[in-house]
Amino acid sequence: MKKIFVVSLFICTVIVLRAQAVYESDKYVPETDSLVLKKLVDWQNIKFGLLMHWGTYSEKGIVESWTICPEDEDWCRRSNTDYFAYVKEYEGLKNTFNPSKFNPDIWAEAAKEAGMKYVVFTTKHHDGFCMFDTKYSDYKITSQDCPFHTNPRANIAKEIFNAFRKQGFMIGAYFSKPDWHSPYYWWPNFPPRDRNVNYDPGVYKDRWAKFIEYTHNQILELMSDYGQIDIIWLDGGWVAKRSKEDIEKTYQEKLKNIGSGYIKSNEINQDIKMDELVKQCREKQPGLIVVDRDVYGKNQNYLTPENRVPDKTLPYPWESCITSGGGWSYTPNAKYMSGREGVQLLINIVSKGGNLLLNIAPGPDGTWQQGAYNLLKEYGAWMKVNGEAIYNSNPILPYREGNIAMTCQSNGNVYFFYLANQGEKIPQFIHITSHQPKKGAHVTMLGVKENLSWIVEGQGFKVIIPAYIRKNPPCDYAWTIKVSSLKK
């Protein structure tokens, strides 16, 4: 069953409808912790966040971590065909990584100006390189072998969290559950075969227990020593508790698609005792939102469609994580999405009840590319005019009609976004067929003080846009018609 927000034009109500198509899973286990539920509501209300993938891989301008994964996939291709020589070269990037221009305050200010309200940073990706000062590994940014360790801001994760927290952001720590550098995950006794652990945890129980301890210790470090953390964003969904029946089902499903997919050689139970870990985390960070991505169960407080936007609302809290330019990691000379693409992407997601987590990848010197700043300035200019239709909003059926998207507020205000085509100017008339204001309703355009004239048109209405607004619009890319209730 699925909850969808529906409104008469002035009163938002909630009804339950038959579940529609979903993207990650058709199952969701609702949270019961009252502190988590409150924080989830707060998170859903802020709508727009920043994701940053950053590690030693930025030095090469390659895909994050995956070139050391021995799978036959496009994103795992490497320049050196000698796999073990390549891994040695890759891990040697620790000895040259020196992002000397790193200044997270600049990023936090730019993100705030863009209208972003939360940040998720990669404290550790699958390659195991830690962008924080962990006590449990020397494969880290603060290692004596890393030239950046002498920088006063060497503990990068802490510096980023502090800088964004100062700007009022909710703080999210991305953490990879698999660790391809750890000898407790990829045991040197065997060669790695794919992305999974390269031994059977059910046979080598002591070694797997050490990996569990290692993972718990690192995550609890982040929960203890890095200030208030609002979200733990866990990646690597294959590291999860799995039954024999589930493993066999997965294997049989992949056999059906053997012509188009790579069958992993090690589909096994990789239970890292997540329930126990989450309990410990919330003792240190009450109300912590846990995102155990792609793992069905109570520890996935919201779901994360990746680089795609659902067609309609989803029956649970969700966020689309989307790349802004290049890939997830730093790409030299990356081409960033245009302001029009970015603004309309945000509207498309928010009008369906989701959040946008937009990825920007820092470069090897510790800076963003100018294209990222240009895009954020476009967002900022638009959000300064239209933010009231985005933040704290709910979806309203039918979500969209043609190039009109819509949201509503709990106070009864309803907003209709006219999404412009490339180069399109504001039209003289904006037609909305799915809703009709009550007699005497106030109809305005955000960024314009005067009321707009409107007339009934069938079951909908037509808004008349004066010439002076068409010549000097309040913003670019999308214009918002606001319909509000009568003044008392």
C-alpha cells in the first residue's frame, strides 16, 4: 500500500492508494523510533542536498574504486592489463595525493547559496582509502606516507562536516561496507574474484569476525569523533545478511540473463550484524537516519534511486542521487548539466515527493571545477525566487500535466511550475487543466508582487501573464504560479 498526498486546491489531505511501480524495491519496513521519524520528516522537508565522491582516484580522473575490481564490466576497465601491478599502482596513489587547495568553507558557502540543505561525503569508498583519521587502518589521508598529512586540515571528513555544519546543513557520512584493501575482506591468501569477499565467511568465521569488528570500529569512530551526524549512508548492498534460499534465487535469476550480465562467483552470506551496529550508532547519535542501500529491512530508512527519477511518487521516503557533470568521481574537463536541466530536475523530483542529492566531485588539488560553481549559481538564483514552492512541500495529484509540475503546502497554498523548453519565453497564457481555484482565490507568480488575472477554463483555469512580466521575468527556466486561500 502506498501513501500519496492529495489536495483539494486549498486543503492537503493524505489518502492511501494501491501501490504503483517502484524502482529499488516494492518493500519498505517503516521506522518506529520516534526520534528517527522526526528527523526523517526534517530531511524530507529540506529537499536538496550535496553528495561528494572524493578519494585518491581523483588523481587519475578515473571511476571511483572500480578499476581494482576484477569483474568484466565497462566501469572496471583499467589501463594496465596486469591486474596485480595495477592494484599496486592504484594503492600507491596514497603516496602522492596532496589536495593542497582544499578549503571546504568555500564549498559550504556555494552549496548554501544554491539552496542545498544537507551534505553526504564519502568517508570511505570500496577501495578502502579513508578520508578521515581512522585508528584502524593506515590506508588513509592522514597516513605518514600521504603528503597531505602535514596539512592542518588533513582530517578531511572532519573539516567538511564542520564547514557544512557551520552553514546549518544536515550531515551525512557515506561509508562503504565492502573494503577491498582490508585483508579481512580480500584475504591475500586468495585472489579477489569479484566485488565480494574472496573467501567463505561461513568457513573462515574468525577472519570474517575480524572484518565485522573492523567495520563496526570505523563507523563508531565516525559516530563518536565527528560531531553530530544526521545520516549514515552505507553503500555496497551486497554486503548483507542473506539466506541460502535468497542466494539460490539470485543465482537462478542471473542465470536467465547470462547473455547480458556477469554472474558473480561468490554470492554468499556477508552478514556484518547491521542491527547490532545501528543500535550502537543510535546510542551515540540519537535519531540517526540509516540508509543501508539496496538491503531490504528496517535499516533502510529511505531509498535511493541512482541516476534516475521515478515516474510517480513512491510509497516511502526517497532521494534520487544524480551526477551533475562527468561521473561520480572527478572527470577532467567535465561537462556539467545546464541551469535549465538542473532546475527542472529538482522540480521533477520534488513534485513527486523526493529529494535531490546532487553529486559534485572535487579534483586532485582539492577544488571544484568552475562548471560546478556555475551550476550552483543557477540553482541559487532560481531558488531565491521559488524556494517556498520547494521546501516543506508535498506532492499533489496528478504531479504533472504536460510541462506543468505541482506541489502544495500544509497551509493550503498550491504551486504550479511552468517548465520552459530550451529558449522558451513566458507565454501570455498558462493553462492548468487538473485544478481550479475557488472563487476569489489569490493567484500570483513567485517573484512578482501583483496578483494575476485568471479565468475558469473547463475543469481548470487559465492564468494571464502581463506583458511587463513576459519582458522581465523573475527567474529563468521555470516560472511558479501560486494559488493561495482567501485572506481572513
